Amino acid sequence: MAFELPANLQHVIDTFRAQPELGIGALAVVLALLCIALLARVERLKDRLHVAQAAAEDAAKAAALAAPGGIDPDVVAAILRKGERPTLDTVYATMQGRTGSRAR
């Protein structure tokens, strides 16, 4: 007993076999829509990233002002902008480098 497809489905399959460019065109349309959706998502995520970066800089400045030892909040913000981790060692080394360059 052989399995037979419904007539409508068999017609669609026969059409795609006879004209494969229809299948390729349909695939191109689906992929284009997927690209548009992904690009829109990337733009939304970029906006969220900028908001998060600004919040991180504000938090770092607030923490620097509250920290003992007179940490300069602008140094912490500069380290964050470079993409480095704002550890105490990094902050103090950067501050020492700035004071050393000012003394010269």
C-alpha cells in the first residue's frame, strides 16, 4: 500500500519541481524578512547598550566619590570608556600616570 499525498499538496510539489526559481524566490523573501527583523533588534539593543554604559559610568563616578583615598571619578570613567576593568590597581596606576605627566 503506497502513501499518497493530497492532490493540493502534490500540485504544489509539482509546481516547485517544474519551476525551482519560485522556491528560491520564496526563500529569498523569507531570508530578507528575517534580516530586517534582526537588524531592527540590533538597533534596539544598541540603544539599550548606550543607556547601560551611561548608567555604568554614573555608578562608577558615584562609587569613586564615595571611595576612600580620593579616587578621581573622571579617571574611572576614562578607564570604562577604554573597556578596561576599573579595579583599584588600574585606577591608582592611571591616576599616578596622570599626576606624573602633570609634574613634568
